[in-house]
Amino acid sequence: MSYIDFDKTQLINLKYSLDRELLRTNRAGSYASSSIIFTNTRKYHGLLVVPQPLIDDKNHVLLSSIDESIIDNDHEFNLSMRMFPGGIYVPKGHKYLREFVSDPNPRLVYRIGSNVIVKEFIYAKSEDRILIRYTLQEAAGKVTLRLKPFLAYRNVHSLSKSNIDADTKYKPVANGVRWQMYKGYSHVYLQLSKKPEYIHMPDWHYNIEYIREVERGYESYEDLYVPGYFEINLKKGESVVVSAGLEEKTPSGFNKAFNDEIKKRIPRNNYLNCLNNASEEFFVTINKKTEIIAGYPWFGRWGRDSFIALPGLSLSRGKVKEFKEVLKTMLSELKDGLFPNLGHGKNASYNSVDASLWFFWALQQYKLTQNSTAGLWKEYGQPMREIISQFKKGTHNGIKMQENGLLWSGEKGKAITWMDAIVHGKPVTERTGYAVEINALWYNAVCFALELAKEANNRQFVKEWEAWPEQFRNSFKNTFWDDQKGYLADYVNNETKDWSVRPNMVFAISLPYSPIGPFLKNAVLVKVRQELLTARGLRTLSPKNHDYKGTYWGNQEERDLAYHQGTVWPWLIGAFAESYLKLYGKQGIPFIESIFAGFEEVMYEAGIGTVSEVYNGDPPHKAGGAISQAWNISELLRIRWILDHFDQYMKNAEAITTKELSQ
């Protein structure tokens, strides 16, 4: 038995099996993804999804799927399944499924009469190539395996339609062929470890349906090009490995390559190893720059997500080199005190106020895990000073420190905090003014810079800022706190003091430097626990609020309206766990252990072996959004690290509290 496996009853139940998805990635931003029965339910699914720099430098689905058939005594049994409008499923190969096993690599077992065939696949870690191994485990005699590739050749956000511009020619290569449907695209090489017969028979398959896109209100029907098919004879116990990639390879090495790739992976044989394995999938290195992908299958790099996710994905796992490589990449794009939140180069959007402040927090996690600040000011002091200076004097998007020491951010019609959903050109939660978590992050950033500057004897910086923390703490309490309400306002501006109960106030407790004292911390934590805490993270709005939306469902507008209005975000559980442990000490460990353990259930749901982007605010908290999100995995790993190094963690936390009291 594998840690994650599914039996015949679960696999042939399409409501069950189509709700569970696979993801495998490499270090260059490419991936393979499908449902666990290899029926594509999203336009983002495919066996070979790779960046196409000559087209738009975005991910493109080149090879959508491969249909497999077993031919025995002139009878063909198709093992695949696709969906069409009207609830039609053709063919219905899922009925032959007997077992799915996830470790050490995904494996499906089919039984057709006396024949048992096993399908395994793995995605190459350092190149754009998928390897699929078929083994005829049981058979009365020889059978023929027929393989029919379905090509898409389109951006992951669009869909393919039949057209006369597609190049239907092919070129033979070693034990296979290559295709290139359109100029500018990469060639796809499909080769087998054993020489097959290839029958070229160009054809289009029309109106293939993607049910997840139907649910999300997007265009949902695609035409896929089938250039022909391969046939190969197999006898009992024999295996054949199929390689689909962007370069021609030597077929004799396919089986060894398959086994070598398995050895490179962290086994998915328990909950923690699933988290560790998933964490590897977010690191990509392109043009010698290492970045973090925010989530799969449709996110790219996000500045805010990068800094929040980085410590858990790297430092919690002893990956200091990866930590510094990502920081180096991000710092190369620092501009006017801001990091790009989206895009690169000329296409970068510097529309996040908090990405720069999370940079300081990421460095604090380095201090915590390495138990040292040695070299931090020398290596990172200059960008820290630059960010603080720009925020003090004012930079883009209305970001500017005010006379009271608080940080004002945002402009009318813009959403630059993490609650950034836009509907009809207007922010769902605008939060212009003094946002509570932004000011908590601002206080933490300046205090940490002061700490490092004092250690480095940087008198100029210390002199400029040493009186500021006390002023800030007074301003923060006067601005955000209310004795009668007993919690912190979410944001304050000249017109509004918003008392919506949201998770943002928890950062005023969780961050290493906190602007509030023990009494206020306890009151805030009680409020968050009572109204926002769920088994999957924190709700973004209290169910008591009339704007609360308990389900994340529907078309894009409906989902965006719910995104920060009650939807649960797992990454927020990290801040809650820290807050709880700081207030309750060792007595709080059992409760946080139970929260961490509760996430093990999701290893078998949605994106198996990982954690989805968001969950419904209402029980049973069904998964939604992307099937694997970096900061969710990161914060669970960081919680695990804190629990495993609790004494070290508390020692650092108490040292910071002592410094604050002495100021």
C-alpha cells in the first residue's frame, strides 16, 4: 500500500476521481498535470506544458494527452476517457482501472480480461520531458499497445481550435517522430524505448470539454490535433518507456532515465514528505535566476508571495543556498523601494505595498533558523535602507510615512495590499489609508533594521530612527484600537474606520516586533479564533458580517467577490500559530500540533499531495482555486519547524520583547 492510493471503487466514480488532480514539475517552470485518471478537466492540464520564449515566454500546452489502447485477438480496448458536451464520456476506459498509487511515482493499474497493464509516469527534473512507462504485468499471450498523441500547441489560458494553418507534417527520429504544429514553437519529440510502427493519420477531435472551466465560467471546449498513432507488441512482463520532450534522445537510455529520475525525488510516503516534495516544485531557475512560482497551474512569480513563501520552502528545510538565490533575483529588480509584484522587466507591475516589507520578515526568518544575524546588514543593509527611505519620503501608489509615524498607502480605485481582487475595475476591498497589517509590517521592518544597524554600529541610521518606535506604538494604538470593540480596525483613512473582522490584525501579534502589548494581543487573538479560525486556515471576513460569502464558486466575478470576503486562506494559519504560541508558550503546542495534523486530510483531496490555494469559508471547507499554492505549503513547513525548534524560537521571541521594553 502507498501513502496515497485509490481503489477501483473510487477511480470509476467520476465525481470522486475527477475532483482529484496530479501535478509534477521541473526546475524550469514546466509541468505535467491532469486528474488522477488522466482525463483532463482543465485547459491547464497537459502532459507537456512548457514555456515558449519565441511566442510569449508563457507556459503552453504542447502535448495534451496520449490515448492508450490494448489490442488483444483483434479486439481494441481503449484505456482513456474524454468528456464532451451534454455529459457524454467517450471512450470509457476508466472502467478498466483497478488501482492508483502515488509513490514513488504515479502508477495506474488496468485490468482488461486476463491482461493487466501498469502505467507509470515521471517528469524530468532538469529538462522539459515526460517519461511514461507501460508494463504488461499479466497476459495470456502477446498484445499490441496503441498510443495516440493529442496535440494542443497553445497558451495555457486559451484553447485550440481546428484550422488549416496547422502543420500536419512529421519527421522520423530514433524510435519515434517529431512534430511542430506552428512556426515559432518548439518541436515535440515522441520516442519509445522499443522501435514502434508509426501510422501517420492526421485528424482533429472536436469539442472536448473541460468541466472545471465550465464551472469557472470560461470557454470550455477545445479541438485537439491527432497526427497518427504508434503500435508496439508487448509480451508478459515486458515494459516500454515513452519519452515526450523538446529534444531528441537516445531511446536505449529511457528506462535508466526513468529509474534515475525516481531516485532524485523525495518519497511521498507520509504527510511531511508530501509537503517537502511539494515545496521543491515551486523553485524554478530561468536564465540563471532562481524564482518561486506562486502556484500551479496558472500562477507565475508574485513578489509578495515570493517573500512570504521563501522561508518555509527553503530555510525550514535547510536550503540556505536557495533562500539567498531567490533574494538575489528579487533584489535585482528593486526599484524606488518597491519589488515587482507581477511580471518581469518592462512588463513588471510595482503595485504592492507589502512585498518590500515582507522582505524584512524573510531576513528575520534567516536570523531565526540560522540563530545568527552575522553578515545580514553588510549584505542587505543597503536595500533595507533604500526601502525605508523611499517609504518615508513617499513612493508610487500613495505610499508615504505620515507625521504620526504610520504608513499611508494606496490611491482611490487601487488595491495594493494582499486583498487585491478587482471587479468591474473597482477593488472589492480597497483599504486605502492606514491598513493594519501594512503598519504592523512597517513597524517590524524598521525595528529589525534598527536592530541590525545597532549591531553594525551604523550611527547615522540609528540616530534617524531610534525615537520612532515609541511614537509609532502610540499612533498605532490610537488609530486602530477601540476599548469597547476589543480588537483592531482593518484600515483607517480620513473618511472611514473599518471595523470588519478580518485576519489582517493577527500580524500585529505574529511578527517578531509587535506594536501592541499583551492585553491587546490576547484580545485580538480571541477575536480571530472565535470568528475566523477554521480547520483550513483563517477566513478573510467574519461570518457575522453582512458582506460575508461562504463559498468560493462560480464565474470570475462571483469568485472575486468572495475571494477576500470570507474565503479561507491556509497561509494565514502560520501567523495565527505564531501568535498563539507566543501568548500561550508550551501550553499552546498541543493545539497548534492538532491544526498542523488536520491538514493531512487534504493530501488526498484536490491536488493530491499538496495544498490548494483557498477553501470555502463554510464547512466542509471545499478546496478552490489553484491546486498547489507555494505560501500554503511554506507556512505549514514553517509551523513544523517552529514546533520542532520551540525553545530556540521562544528564546528569539523573548529577546525581541526585551529589546522593545527597553526602548
